[in-house]
Amino acid sequence: MSESGYYACKDRPDSPRTLRRIWLAGEIADVHKASGGTYGSLRVTAELKYGRGIQVGHNAVELIMRDLGIRGTPTRRLPKGARVAQVTALDLVQRVFARDRPNELWLTDITEHPTDEGKVYCCVVLDTFSRLVAGWSIDSTQTTALVLNALGMATQRRHDRDELIVHSDRGAQFTSWAFSNRLRDSGIAPSMGAIGAAADNAMMESFWARLQVELFNRRRWKTRIELASATHDYFQFHNTRRRHSALGMRTPSEIELAWTTAETAAVVQPDLARNASTMVVTRDGSAGLALTSEAHVTLDHQHLLLNNDQAA
């Protein structure tokens, strides 16, 4: 390069790309310092994106950190073949799924189904008393967030959870610390079946089988959104309109409403309740008080169609 060319380049102002790189270097150094020097390029990139709203690729961050001579604290690698500790629980259910009231036993599990775009994963929380789908989550990835979202929906909608058990298999999502901590913080007892024992969660497996037959396998699904939307609609149908032979051909919502009506009658009509010898809530969906001849209670089943919030 000639002397005149050298000085022309030297005096030329920095390009926008160069200026951005200089600015990014300052941001990267600031994030790294704020982490106490522990963040590597992956976490620095995440902090720039989600913490500071800066759109930048991981490779660019890695190159700039290398130029700056900074790096994160390396993690201790596990020996080859070693596994990260998981949280497991005893089987508190022992294949006995019948319960006398709502929110005594919830089952949860994950299923998957293909679309032309790729797989869709679905997690469900099922109340064994009424077969009601209390919570669900649908996503394109099978992560712990999938099961946390389903559990979160169930706990948000159903508050009377004294002595509640949540039963699952020993999949990685259910043995994660995040799921275990969520159960503990919600006052819920965890229960897990044995590895490879599908019968330990038989009611949940039966639910998945019906979902496959009645929805998933009936057609080819083009997009994930298409299948996710249809699955959401099916859960609404399952809760409010699908009649179950195990429930005396009642719907889950009818069973729940019958139980709630009987419980309410005992609270708001104490004189009536005192005349009753026993409280009766049968699995065929009928409910009420076994009364003396002076009084009786009749449920009006013509007002059992619930909106989505009530059904859940």
C-alpha cells in the first residue's frame, strides 16, 4: 500500500459495522464484569438478548470475548457415564386410582404426535375423581416447562388441594428439581410409578389411548398450530360433553357439579343436613343427601353445561 493510501485509510471514519462491534465489546465486558467474571459466551449472549434487548448471535459474542481476553468460569465436568442427580418419589398410589372427592389424586404424563412440521408434545393433569382434565400444556419441545405449565394451570384453577397427590412416571421432566420444587411450594405430595411400568399410571394411559383414537389418528395434521388447536378443543369436549362409561355415562363436569352441589347443600342448609343420615355422591353422577321423609334434595341436571373456566 502506498503512503498516501495508508493515510487515506487511517483518516477514514469507522464503518457502522465497526462502531457496532466496539459498542458490543463494551456491553459484553459490562455483562461479564456484572457476573463476577463467571459468565461464558452463552450466558453473556442470553443476558444481552433477554436482559438488555440486544439482538446478537452467540458466535459474534464468542469472537469478541476472545479478542477481549475474557472467558467464563469453566464448569466441573462429570465423569463419563455419570448422571445428574434426579428427584424421585415413592409410589403412593399403588394402582388404586378411585377417589371420593376432587383434588385428592391428579395424574400427569406427556404424549406426542407428528405433524408435517414436526412433533407436538402435550402434557395433561387429570383428576381421577371425575376424569376432568384440570390442566394441560402443548408445545413443540418436550421440556420441563411443558409439565410446569400444565401443573400451573391446574393449581391456578383448583384451589382446594388439601392432601393432594400428583402421580407421574419417572420421566426426566417429572424428576427435575424444578417440578419437584413446584409441587413442594404448592403443598402437593409427589408420587411416581416404577420405571417401565405403564400400569402404574393406567388411567392416564387409557386417556391417551382415547385421545389417539378420537382425535390424533383420525387425520393427517399439516401444522403444529392446527393440531394444538384441535387438542385444546378436544379437552373442552372431554370435560363438558363427552360421556364416560366409568362415570355412569355422565360427563366430568356433571360429576364435579354434582359433588359440589351436595357439599354446598350440607353447608348452606344445616337444618336439612341434620335431617340427613349420610351424604351420597355416586360414581354415576347422581348426588345429594340421603334424607328422612321430611325433606329431599333434587339436582337440576339441565344447567350442567359450563363455560371453559368453570369446566377447568
